[in-house]
Amino acid sequence: MISAALAPLNVDVTTSMVAVVTVLAVLVSGLATLAKPSRATIAWGTAYAIGIFGAYLWLGGYQLDDPVMRAGASAILFSFEPLVWWGLRAFAGRRPIWWPVIAFIALGPVLLLGTAGHPAYQVAFRALFLTASVFAGLIVYELIRMKNVDRDITMPLILASVTFVLLAVVAVISAFAVDGLTAEQQLGILRGTNSTGAMVMSTCAAFTLILLVRTDAPSRGGWDEQIERSRRRLARAEAQGDDAWSVLDVHLDDQVDLREALSATVFAEVRDRFHADVERSVPAAADIHCIDDGRVIVVIGAGEEAMRHHVPALLSRISSMGEGTAMPGIRVSASVGWATATTFGFDYDMLVAAAHRAADAARAAGGDRWVRAERPASASPANLEA
């Protein structure tokens, strides 16, 4: 006969959440954060480390029936989505935005702990749930924007995030539409949903994030370092008063059509030739960032006269790509956006954004051309060259 002191712990959704989150945190830390440390993987490792703390705090609050501990745990668990979103932006080479993440992580516990044990707690919980769902929606947006990542890798986290958003909306609607349940019963349903959702979200996120890191192209291994190097070069140029700097955003025209028309092997050849042609057409000192199969960012320290030579030469080289490749009858071209430091300053992200808009304008005009970005307030139209 087993004594009461040795009786096994009752396994329910709460204890299962603790076990699942712990295992996933170990996997993400070992296979992503420690294997390929970067700002993105560190943010994801931090999200799971905080998740462990929140899960164990939730278990303690559940066992002790302490509403304050449960409130704090809920706020901590909701911090998972903002950190994952921040990491995805860093992984994709976009400027990570800190302030909404810090604000959410700081204000969430204050909101729930301040209302723990009071009728206002349900309102605060639903409000925080809905706010966290905004970050879940942003996660979906960032994953969809990753054009060079196989959809089967991103799909688990996309589906989990969409479900999270739907649950948050339902939780808010239920506060007004559901009758016949006491406040305590509604709160119990919310707690169960929160625990189950934490397990589903963390599991799907672990699969997607680990696969993103482990299947990432070798050229992306030093992505953060490449971007930071370009930022430092632009900062030095600004300090020295050297405004002869530009950013090119080079897009392969009709990338989707090429994928569908060509076999995987031939498209891989086109992609490699595209990247190689960009490298051969710009000075050796230029910084080249291959964003995906059909997009390359180039940071060049060259005057306007030199740029007017490099950009047409780049377009000419890419348009002659069909010679010597196994794609008869298919024409390859590119659209280039050109942003200068004299117009947009030395901020890397601002220059890239301006060049990207100009590249979009070049594609809208038919492709196989370049567009020089101008300030929106400028009276003169963008410069077009066929």
C-alpha cells in the first residue's frame, strides 16, 4: 500500500504544461540558441526561459490556490508572443522594434497583479489576452513575408498564431454574449484555455523556430554581423562627411512565374547566376546582402557618376543571363531601386526602405529598369531608366 506522502502527483493540463514547456525550452536552447547564437535565437531562448518560469509559477499558484501567483504566471506566459515576434524580425534582417515588447512585458504583470482577486481581473485578463493576440498576428505577418522559407516550415507557427488570435477574440466576445455562467466559472474556462494554448503555441513555435535556424542557408550564418557592418560603414561615412554612398535593392522580375515555369534545378541555376551577376557588377568593396532567392541589397560607397555606370551594367548583365542556361524562350530581368545618402541620410533601414519602394516602382513600370528614390515631398518625379 502506498502512503499518502508517496502518492503520485495528479497529472492534468497544468502539470503537462510544465513538462512540455521545460522540454521545449531545452530543445530550443540547445538546437537554436547555443547552436547558432544571434539576436533572433537569443530572443527565442529568452522567450522559452521566461516560459519555464511562468509555467512553474502557474503550477505553484494552482497547487496553493493562490490567485496572485496565477495572475503573475499568466502575465509571464503572455510575454512569449512579443519575444517570438521580435526574434522573427531580427532573423529576417529587419529592424527589431523593442519598445512595444518591453512595454507589454513590463505592464502585463502590473495589470494582472494589480487586479488579482478582484472582479476587474477578468477584464484585465481579456484585455491582455487580446493585446498578446496582436503580437500573434504580427508573427503570422512576419512568417508570410519570409519568401525564401518553405511554407511547411512556417505553417505550424502560422496556424497556432491564427488560433491564438481567434481564441482571444472569442474570449472578449464571450464576456458579453455568454449568460448563465458565474464569474468564477468563466475565469476557470479562461485559465484552462490559457494553459492549453500555451502548450500548443510553444510546441508549434519550437518546431518552426528550430527548423528556421537549422535549415537556414549558410550565407545567412553571419546575417546580423553583415548588417551591423553596413551600419558601421554608413555611420563612419556620416562622421567623415562622405555622402557618396548609395543602397541598391535588386529584385528578380517575375520570380513566381520563373519558379512555376522552370524545374527546381534550373531555377536554382537562375538564382545562383542572379546573385553572382550582382556581385560582379558592383565594386569589390560593396556590401552585398542576399535577402532571398530573388532579392539582393547592395551598399556602395560610390559617387553618382559611378552609380550611373554600375546600375545599367547590372541590368544588362542580368538580362543576358539566359545565354548559357537551360531555359529556352524565358527572359530574365531585374528591377533596381536606388537610394542615395544625399537624399535619405545615412540610416541603413531608411535607405533600404527607400530603395525598396523605388524597386517596387520599377517593377510596376514593367521591370528591367531602375528607379532612383526621391523624397515624397519632392516636386520632381522619380527618375526612370529603361
